[in-house]
Amino acid sequence: MTVDRDTRAVLAQNYHPLDVVLVEGEGSWVTDVQGRRYLDFLAGYSALNFGHRHPALVEAATRQLGRITLTSRAFDHDQLAPFALGVTRLTGTDMLLPMNTGAEAVETAIKAARKWGYEVKGVPAEQATIIVAEGAFHGRTTTIVSMSTDPEARDGFGPFTPGFRIVPYGDADAVAAAIDATTVAMLVEPVQGESGVLIPPADYLTRLRALCTDADVLLVLDEVQSGLGRTGTTLAQELSGVQGDLTTLGKALGGGILPVSAVVGRRDVLGVFTPGTHGSTFGGNPLACAVGLAVVDLLEPGTLQERARTLGVVMTAHLDALVAEGLLSSVRTTGLWAGLDVAVPGLSGRGLCEQLAARGVLAKDTHGDTIRLAPPLTISEEDLTLGLDVLGDVLRKAAR
Ligand code: PMP
């Protein structure tokens, strides 16, 4: 059954999806209920970095479905340690705490930072502040929207959680000025995804790293969207040569098969969690761990990261040409990830995405004239070029 007028009546309208009803996906392609095929240039907001139903991930999930799928954390299982070892090895971190969604990982990092501030740093109880960036997207829970600067995400949802100080994104001086004795952490995306792939100044993360180290403040990097290959490195933070004290992972950690998230980082910080202080029924379940470990196996050789870099060069060349033609006003790319601003009068980001869908390419507008491209890292160069040619074609026709 498809989402028709009757089913819309029972579905809360918190999304405004494109007029496409998908029934199948394989690699970079999806098929709708009418049998039409589309190239997926959104890839589940980077959750489908390995494409739809990657054989190694389907195999890992299927194998685990035939064994055991849930124990709760009341009992350990044989997939948990390999998963934790694999993800910490891949990310060069000490320790992992498994959760399910990106928002839960961010909530977990906030709780860790506050408890670390109280127990280790000696910040008086209830006084902790966390510095966050304007325009950030970290999820949808009440605490997370408490630090959002997006009115749609906030209006009507208060009262909010206190303890956040908001500074402009990309401005390390503003962070320096905001740090005081109550500051326990700076929480930031290495690249702002939902804001339209905003890339901060080249020295931003290195300056934040130095400021945080000097002030004994935790640098918490939200890599739910930027992490796991998208930027051409395993983590976006590697591009700046820094390491977060805590890093949140989600989306691609479940390979587009199921929700899997985690906080990885320093042992002395995640060590603040003792039995009974935090948890989740499904976090670290056997099925999630089996898939997450298969994701680690896909990323560990580094070939997909290299692909993201190589294909990213191809994508950037195409997009730069559209800027030169005056069809786009600006383009921001890192790895196989792009934010672009449409410069065709009368064509909104949403309008462009609708026309792209009509021509068999799926992408997502973020706001206004901005759209985001995040094709699977496994996409062939031919398919990538095909989709980008359609984009150029649609823009040129609209500009006539
Ligand atoms: N952090 C970032 C950087 C994200 O992009 C997102 C999702 N777009 C989240 C957190 C929240 O993840 P989830 O939707 O899985 O809760």
C-alpha cells in the first residue's frame, strides 16, 4: 500500500517528502512503486554511504538474524566486543558507548561532558555550560533543540534545557571569548551538514583543539553525518589533524540497514559512566553490532575513503562548471559531499529537487536555494556523471 490521501490522514505531517514512493533499492539506485528508477544522490543523509543493501552488510545482518538479535545489556553477547574493538580501532579512540540514533549519541556525549565536568574538573553541580555553534544540527530531542538556532526546530517546544552558550560557526575567537570556569565542552560539527555543507575556515578545528586543551575543556565532535568516509577520510576531523575528546557516530554506522550510533573517545571521560548511570534497551544489540562490525570491515582498508576523494574531484569539477555558467551561486564540497546554492531566478532548492526527481535523480533541499548532494561512496563514476549531467540539464532548462 502506498502513501495516498487516506494513509496521509494517519501519518503525522512532520515531513514534506518529494512525491516519490520507493519500494526497492540496490547500490546507488532505487525504484518506485510505478517501476521508475532513480539515482539516489541523498543516500539517507549519508546513512547509505555503502549504497542500498550492500551485499556484505545484508550478509552480516542475515547471518546474525539466524543467531540472536537482542539480549539487552543485561547480558553480553559475542558481537559486542568485536564491534567495540573494531570501531575504536578504526577511529583511533580508547572506548565506545553504543546507542541507536544520532540524537541519542549526542545526548550521551552531553551527559558524559557534564558528569566529567562535575566529577573530574570540579565544576559545581548544575553549573556546567557547553559551547555550541549557530546553525548546528545535532538532533531533535528536547535538550538538543534547546541549543538549536532554527526557529522551526524550537518554537513551541519549550521549556528548554539550560547550560548552552551559542557562538557563530567557524569563529574560533568567539569560542575563546565564551570559555569560562563553568565551560565543560565545545560541541561542534567539523562540517555543518544540515546547514548546507558549511565548511569552516581551515584552522578552525586546530584552534578549537588548542583552546579546549589549554582550558581543560572537552572538544566534542559530532560526526554523525560527516563521519565514516563521506569527507574522503574515515572522520572529517582527520582533515584538520585533530582528535575530539569525544566523537559521535551514527547514520552510516548502521550501513542504512538499521539504526546504530555510538560515542567514542577518551577513557577518562567515557569512564564517568558506571552501571546504572546511562543505558538503552537496544543500544549495542547483537544485530546492530554485527552490521556495525561489517561497516568497520568495509571502511578499514581505506579504499572507500579514497573513492570519496577521487569521485569528489569529479563532482567538484562538474559543480564548478555550473558556477562558471552562472547557474549556481556557490558550491562547497569536501570528499563526496556538496552543498550548492541555486542561482536560477524563480527556481528554489525545493523546485530543483522536484525537477531532478522527475528526471530520475533524488536529492534534498536544505533551506531556501540550498541543496545537498551525498551520493553513496560506492557509486560508479558513470552513474555519478549521469546524475550531475541531469543536474546541469535541469538548471539550464530552468534558466532559459
Ligand atoms: N548530528 C548530526 C550532525 C546530524 O546530521 C544528525 C541527523 N541529520 C543527527 C545528529 C541526528 O541523528 P538522528 O536523526 O539519527 O537522531
